[in-house]
Amino acid sequence: MAEKVNDPIRPWFDAMEELGEYIGIRFGRVALDTNQPEWVFLRHSDFDGIGGLAEILRRRGVELPRLMQIKYPSNPSWYWLLKGLPKNLARRERMKWGPLKQGPAMETRSGPPPAVAWHVFDEDATIRMRRVCRQGGFTVNSFLLKHLTKAIRPFLKDESAVMPWMVPVNLRGKVVRDKDTANHSSYVSVKVRSYETVADIHRSIYAALASGEHWANWYTYTAGSILNAGMKRYLIATEKAMSNLGSFSNLGEWDPEKKITQDDCLGDWLFTPPVLRCQMVGAGCVTFQNRLTITIQAHPELTTHPVVAQAWIHNWVKEIDMDLSNVISQTLASHRFDPSAINY
């Protein structure tokens, strides 16, 4: 049974906006006849990632009767909040970055971050990635997060540092809001160590879900309704409310059967969550009509130079391609599989 609740997330993003943060979720469409995206921004206080993309598509005439539902079986309960208190009260430490190329200062802090880059994997590469993950017994999310982390490590002051990521969790199906596009997302925190494999990261994510961390965080923000706006701003400014290296979010698969035909919807869709002073990196993924895209952006206080985000994307794609090539080579060399049956 889904639980109908008021929005516990909006007041926190409103407080961030009052502190000067830009809370627009970045969406983009790369049309079939161009390689430059048409950017659209929706305030995170009004939508989450899934809701935002659904809102954009619906405005363009697409019928989406039911949005993606939660995939994990745990039920909402205040018990998870009590269980998660030790972790939520633990000290948070900022990541230390090495020297980064800097661009011009932004004239206003209220605009979209200028340091952004993206990449589109074609349908063959997307299917190949899914197949490798399925054979490996882990999710595409775990695979992408492993290689994202490795791609960014060279830019840290200490490349062996533990890298904490916020990974949003869709609660639709367990939580009901007045609008299905409103915020239905919580998150788990995943710390990635330099020596960990994709399988290790996969286990970490699912251990956090099994322990109800996403519900602990949801009810933590719900309990925040007793705090006034000034107290919320204080907790955010002192990074006691939320602090990670960044946010890594995957909006999942959209229209794999290619039923959407509206001209202003066709092409490749991009997405990345907002960046904040307590989360300097935003990395987003979405698969539209069987083509996966990855997008990354940096908080302006970290850098405003697009070349930094482009270097992150370059490294990310390189790590993905290398791993896929290695797996394919190992598979072809193995007697456990018939190479003629592998169609890449």
C-alpha cells in the first residue's frame, strides 16, 4: 500500500535556492540533425529527475500514463530513520581537489553551470553494455558508477581517497504525491574505494537499500518539517544536511519500443542533477529509445571551464570502452561460449 505524504523535499531545495544555489535539473535534447543540445531546466523543488523528463515529454504531446515504480521491496517505516541515525549524524568531510583549469567567473550565481559535457552511446553500444552487466551479475548503474569514479580520480588531491556519491532512489509505488511528477526520490550514499570492482560497488548499493537507508533519508527530511527556514539554511550551509562528492543519477529506460514519434521528442535525451556546494559534481544518465547518454557538470565554485567536464566525460567513456572491450575479448577466448552466437 502506497503512503500519501506531503512534500518533504521542496522546503530543503527552497532553502538551497535562498542560499544562492541554482537548483535547476538539467535536461537536454540532441535533435537528429544536430550535435548541440537544446537545454531545458526545471526546478528540483517542483520535480525529481523522472518527473521532470515526464513533464517535458507530456508538454510535447507524449502520453505517459504511469511513471517508473520503485524496484526494491522494502516498505516505508519510521523504523528506518531510527536505524539510520548513527550514519546520518556522522561527520561529513569535503573532497580535496587538485588544481583545475578555471574559466571566467559567472556574473550571477543563479544561472546554469557552464562546465558541462555529454556523450551518446549508440544502440549497439548500449545493448552491449547491458549484456556485459547481465553476464557479470551487476546493474548498469554499478558499472557506470565504477567507471565514473575512476574517471574523476586523477583530478583529486589524493587519487586513493574514498569517494562518496549520492545515488537517488525512486519511491513511486510506495509514496504518493498530489502529482506523479513531483519529488518521489530519496537516496543512498555509496562510498567507492580505489580498489573496488563493479561487483563490490553493486553489493554496496544493494546493502544500503537492504538496510533501508533510502527510507531513513526520506524520513529524515520529513522530520525536518519541524525546522524553520533559517535552521534549514544553517544545516545546508554547514553541510550537516547533505554532503557528498556529487550525485550520480540514472533515469532508466524510456520508450524502448520506439513508440514516441513526435518530432520535438526524437533524438537523444540528456540529463544531470543539480550541483551544489556540498555536491560539486552532477552526473546523470538516461536511455531513450535504446540509446544511453551520460552527462556531467561541475559546480561553478569548483570550475566554470567546460574543458574540465569534457575531460571527465572523455575519461568516463574511455574507461567504459576499455572494460567492454576486455570483457568481449575474454568472452571470445572462453570455451564456455560459442562466439558465433554473440552478435555485437
